[in-house]
Amino acid sequence: MTTASQTSLRLAAEVVKAAYEEALRRHGMLPSTITLISSYAEDNLTALHEEPDEAAPGGG
């Protein structure tokens, strides 16, 4: 993936994160709960990013 693609994907993820967190706030979740849920989601995305790409040559 090119650097431009990575940057675009990272920015898109930030927009989605902000929208999701705002929805959780509007629903009445506590800020600490929102932070915890967001950290879980970030951990999941990091783990997905670190997995070998099965579509790539030698990836599976």
C-alpha cells in the first residue's frame, strides 16, 4: 500500500472514530467507557494490520 493510501485510510479511520465516539456520547455512555471501547477498536485494527495479507504472494 502506498504512503498516500495509508494516509488516506488513517484519516478515514479518524473520521469514523470521531463519529462513532460522538454517537456513543449522545447515547449517554460515560467518557471513560467510550475511551475504553475506542482503545479496544484501535487494538483490533492494529492486530488486523499486523496479520499477513493472504492475498499477497507468500501470504498464505
